[in-house]
Amino acid sequence: MTVKTLEDLLNEGVEGRGVLVRSDLNVPLDDNGQITDPGRIIASVPTLKALVEAGAKVVVTAHLGRPKGEPDPKLSLAPVAAKLAEELGRNVQLAGDVVGGDALARSEGLTDGDVLLLENIRFDPRETSKDDAQRAKLAAALVELVGDDGAFVSDGFGVVHRKQASVYDVAKLLPHYAGKLVAAEVEVLAKLTQDTERPYAVVLGGSKVSDKLAVIEALAPKVDTLVIGGGMCFTFLAAQGLSVGSSLLQEEMIETCKGLLDQYADVIHLPRDIVAASKFAADADSKVVPAHEIPDGWMGLDIGPESTDRFAALLTEAKTVFWNGPMGVFEFENFAAGTRGVAEAIVTATGKGAFTVVGGGDSAAAVRALGLPDDGFSHISTGGGASLEYLEGKELPGIAVLED
């Protein structure tokens, strides 16, 4: 099974041809609609620039947020189009609809090297429909925008785990290729599942054990160190019989966590101290307490300094590191130290020659929010959920459909 890449398409020639690109431009916005982390937009530029410079008529499709299958002005791609234009150094048109009259008229008016961004693809309910026929109709309308001699480039790694019209169904209707970003992501993640250099350390955080259970089960037998922090650590601490106060807790997962702790006692590492807070707020009263002494009514919002130092010592000696999920509520300065300490330890490991991967989502956001250098890591993934599902061993529909 092989996947054709952007380089294959460029070698075939794209001058004057319409090329539909599925990018992942799902960036976070603040209350004023301003982009707070343009990482995914920046990551999409190499593929788009290569097509533009080769003379393609580029039509980009992407989503933002979770509109309920209808237009939502707050989730328009207008700010994304402006930032993309800035990064590309050229005008980016924004269609006023997804595949309607404006999109069709603009696509017909494209000249070589032009870029058209369609409005939020999830404004059309067919994009995420479970009905194959409905998705196929939207895919056919997308194909019409690039013409019979068009091509499809899949470059939105953050959505390849979704069987959606602009990700999966269009690839069945056009010659299809993996963009630079998708090809790089798959190559990097493959390194984390095959012939990894030891010691191999995985750091998992975030709020819910249930979100990470499959990846824990898939990776625990393969790694030397599995560090668990974030909100999910409290369910593991509860599984040890500890009281966790008002901390985030998935009671239905306690027995599962007990089983994991029994089976992987020599691999799983939990915090020994916690930064506890009187409430969930940036200005909450806080104190460092042993993990077994979280006061009633208080909640853990970060791992403590002893735990940070202990985890850092494990990570700086690793030769391979995968990190997905913050250690605490890093958005609050008082509860960011654990995430910062772990991230800095991974940067140190990178400097010593380790292969280090940040698994997208909140971890990538934390890297940028804490002012850490992108090149302090071997790779920062753009796909949180897609990265995890790949490591779990699941088939990703948006990758499978590219295989010939």
C-alpha cells in the first residue's frame, strides 16, 4: 500500500489545474474573535505555498469550531483568511459560502497561483453526516470547484481520523495526495510505534482518563516510563485509595485504573505532591500538599514541585519522548509550573539528542503560551485526537483513503 505525496503531484504538473486542499485551520479564538495561537495556520503554509508557486488554482477547505451544520458568524473563517494571507504573502479570497453561488463564481475566476478559502465547511451539515450519500453530494460539489482535471491534497492531519466529506469522500472522486504536513505527521508517529530508541517515556495529562485509556493500554507495554499528570491523575490516585478532595474524578474509571496500576506498577509514575486550590480560579488560594493530603473541598490544579522535579529527571534521560496533555491548568499562572517543568525537561532531552514529540491539542498550545521554542522539540503535532488514535493502532479513515 502506498500513498502519493505532494511531490508526486508537483512532478505530474499542476500549472493551471484546480487543486482542492483540505487544511486544518481550526485555531483558537478569544472573545473578540482574535486568533490566540496561529500554529495550525503556519503549519499549513508549506503545502499551499508549493502549490501556489507551481501555478495551481488553489481551493482550500477547512473548519473552525463546532457549528451545528449551519452558518454561525462567530465561527466564520474571516480571521483565518486574513492570517493565512499574511503568512503566504499574497491575497487569499474568502468565499461567502461553502459550495454555493459565491464559491462557484470565485472558483471559476481563479487564475494560476490564486488562493480561495471556502467558508467554514462545517456550516454545511453534509460534512459530518453519517449518511454516506449526503457526504458524497457535498464531496461532488467540492470537486466541481476544481474541475475535471483537478486534484485533492489532504493536509489537515487534525481531521484525518474523521470520515467526513472534505476529508474522506473527496479522495474517492479525485486523484489524491498527502500534503507535506500529513506526510510528516505519519512519518513521525510511525517512529513512536516502531523501533523506538530506549529509554522511551510517555507523558499524559489532560482532564479525563477515559480520553486516554486506549493510548495508555496501547503504549504501556512498549514504554519504560509512563508519567501521568493533569486532571486524570486524580482518578489514579483515588484508585490507590487516596482522598482527592474536590479534584476532577471519574469514579466509573477507578477500577480500570486499579487494574492498570497493578499491571504496570513499574512503568506508571503518579504525582507525589499536588498544588491544591480552594476553587477553580486564577486567583484561588493555593498550597502545595502531599498527594495523600488534599484537603476536603479543595481541588488539585497542578502537580507539585517534587513531582515536577522527579518527572523531569526521568524525561531528561529518555531517548524518545511523547507528550500529550498538560500537567495542570497552565492557563492560570499559579498552576502552570508543572506543565512548564515537564516541557522544559523535554526540551533538555531534545538538546541531548532525544526524539521528542508534542502530541498536539492543549500540549501544543501550552508550548506557545509558556513561550517555549518550537525547535526545542523534534516535532509538534497539529492533531491531538488523530495523533492519539494513530498511536492506539486505529485505522484513520483520512489516511486509509489515500492509499492506492
